[in-house]
Amino acid sequence: MAATVPAIAPSNHAWDFSCNLDVNFESEEHALIVYTALAVDKELQPDRVKRVMSVSDNKLSVHFEAIEARLLRASFSAFVDVLTLATRTIQDFGQN
């Protein structure tokens, strides 16, 4: 099962900065739980930062793009903080 969150941003900016993050989970179910938890948090400045997420083969893949390096770093950092919390919650309370 593949899931995707579309980017919502006007295309009048140059998206000069980007990075990718891939996180492997023990199961597709765990990857989808984390995806669902993180998909509700939209970017605060969608005209300056965009994020596209997908899940496939037990892996959460995230692509970030921004018009400034500092915005990319801030978005990536905030995302990883919430990703860590969601992953730890699954480890502590999820089924194995």
C-alpha cells in the first residue's frame, strides 16, 4: 500500500534547497501509523517550504524543498522531532 501527501505551494519560488529522509520500520503497519500521525501537521509556510511523504515496503520516505537553507533546516528538524516521538510511542505501546 502506498500513501502520499501532495505538496501544497505556489510555484513562483525557486526551490533551491532540498533533502530526502527514508526511515525503515518493522512493518508496513508501523510505517502507516507514523505517516498518518505526521500527515496532519502541514508546513507553517507552504509558500516557502514543502514536504512530500509516501509509504512503501515498510519505509516512510520524505522529500523536503525550501527556498532558503535555514527554512529547510528548521522544517527538517521539527519533523524529525515529531518523527522520533511517534516512533518511540510505537516502540513503547505498539504491537510487535
